[in-house]
Amino acid sequence: MNEAQSSGHFVCQRADDLVLRAFQDGVVVYDESDGSVRALTPSAGLALEICKTTVLITASELADRLGLSEPTEEELVSVVSLLQQMKTMGFLEHVST
């Protein structure tokens, strides 16, 4: 993981537009702004819920909130990848620090 991937914060600017509904095998996200629907894994849904209720969050902070108090490099890379995927889906924005 390079410094650019691990630095900065992520923010959910449209938290009020995203409606999450949890099921046993995943989470469905309905975006009220455009009517789109996305399916997430249970862990990705939990991560998005955390991001929705947090003003700004880093990969390390999200890892901690997900129960990874001392994440390995591999776990932190996975969290960064998850944040990047949610950014690509339009759920989050990256804010450089």
C-alpha cells in the first residue's frame, strides 16, 4: 500500500440519500438521489453504515471501528480497497489531508 492510498480522509457527503437494509447474506443500498440499488457484503454494509455516521474517517479509524484494533498491513490494504470501492460507487468522497 502506498502513502497516497492510506492518507487522507473519506466522507459520506450524501448520507441522507443512502438507505441501507440489512439481510442475512448482505446489505442493499438504495440511493434516493438517483433511484439506484446496490448490493454489498455484510462487512461492506457495516463499513458504509460507520462512514454514514462519521464526519471524516481514515482507513485506520475504519479498521478500528470494524474491530481490527491493530490491523496487519494486509488488513489495512483491504480496508483501503473497500473505501476506494465505495468511492467508486459514489457513496464516499476522498479528502486529502
